[in-house]
Amino acid sequence: MARICPISGKRPVKGSHIWRSGKAKKKGGIGTHVTAITKRRFFPNLQNVKVILPNGQVKRMRVAVSVIKRGQITKAPPRNWKKAA
């Protein structure tokens, strides 16, 4: 499953994890130095949400939290029917 938000288009982005050693000059050291840089990925914060589509259909989607906070989707109300006995 792709880690892409269908509404905002957010997807994983590349970055790097930087290791530093030493003590900062303002803390009394001789300065920090970069000892290693490794590649990493930043993933969007996707959540499974039941969404009401414009045609009235309810569908479960993986949506970015920023989309939910902005109110770009309408969450489906919880089901209230009981199972038949």
C-alpha cells in the first residue's frame, strides 16, 4: 500500500540523519563535528478514517492528519444499528 494521501498528495520525502560529536563552543567545548550522515525517509502522518464522499458513499481512506485538521473531509458518523439476534 502506498504511503500517499489521496487528498493532499503528501508522500514520503527524503532526508538525512546527521550524527554529531563533540561539545558546543558556547558550552565550553571546541565545537561539534559531523561524524556520519545516513539517508532516511520522513513519512506523512496517515490515519485510517471513514469518509463521506461527495456522492454520499462512505469509504475508508488513509488520510493525512493535516487534511483532517483543516476540515477538507467529512468524517462518517459512527454506526448505531444493533446486530440482529
